[in-house]
Amino acid sequence: ILPALPGLDVLYLSNNQPLSDPALRKGIFDFADAGHGLLLVHPALWHNWKDWPEYNRTLVSGGARSHDRYGESEVTVLDPLHPTMAGGPAKFTVSDELYRYEKDPLGPPILVLATGFEKSSGKTYPVAWLVQHPKARIFCCTLGHDGAAHEHPAFKAILQNGVRWAARQR
């Protein structure tokens, strides 16, 4: 990742594998502080690194420590006029893991764009949001566990829109 950063407009992270290299961690923060875009998807929104809490606090503004069992969840778009949600349905059902995202009270504000409904608890959780970072454009989406989610037309549209928004494109 580190050698590629200078040529990127948007960094797409969808991983839960260790990012333990201090230079890489600094590079990701420098990338955000330079005003670039971040697209953080599914496992990148988990509390993955106990030794790197700054990632979740600053770039995710929280994270998930658990999720509902894999299955169908209903997603409701809260801001259909936002460019990341444009052209998609107001509601859709997707087979995925519904992450139980929790906002970090010390993290930057977020703007929730879509929520998922957990049938087992009756609770809703953010599935798409913007982190109001002072310089970067950060779009987060907890959807995307497997091929079924990746092939869903609404998920495809949200990701494509998210990349365009993070890259400051129309």
C-alpha cells in the first residue's frame, strides 16, 4: 500500500489483516491529512488493531466489535440526495453481516447516510456514513461480506458513488 499512496486519489481499504508497519500507518494518516479520499469497507470498519486505536477513532469514528448472523437485512437510505446514495433505492434487502457499529464519542462527527435493521434485536445500525475529517473525504460502508453482497446492484452503486465522492468527482 505504502508505495502506491503517492499515485492515489482514493485509498480503498477492506481488510482485517494486520497493518503493523509504523511507516504504513503514518502513510495512511498523512494521506488523509493531505485531503485525499478514503473508502473504508466491511472489515476495515471493525476494531481490528488494539495497538492502533487512532485508526478507529480518527478515520472510522468508531467501529464494530460484533455483527448479526449472516442473513438478510433491510437497509434504509436516510439521505437519498447525497451523491453517495444517488440513483439507488430508498430501501433494499441484502444478504450480509449487519455490523453493530458504535460511534466513538471522542471521534469526529459522522453523517449517517443509510442504516440496517437487525431483526433479532429490533435495533438499527449505520451501514453507510461519512466521517467529518478536517481534510480527508472518508466514506464508510459496512456492507460487503461476500459475493452475494458484492453483486447486489445497490451495493455496487453505493461503492461506485462512494469512490467518486471521495475522489471529488461528479
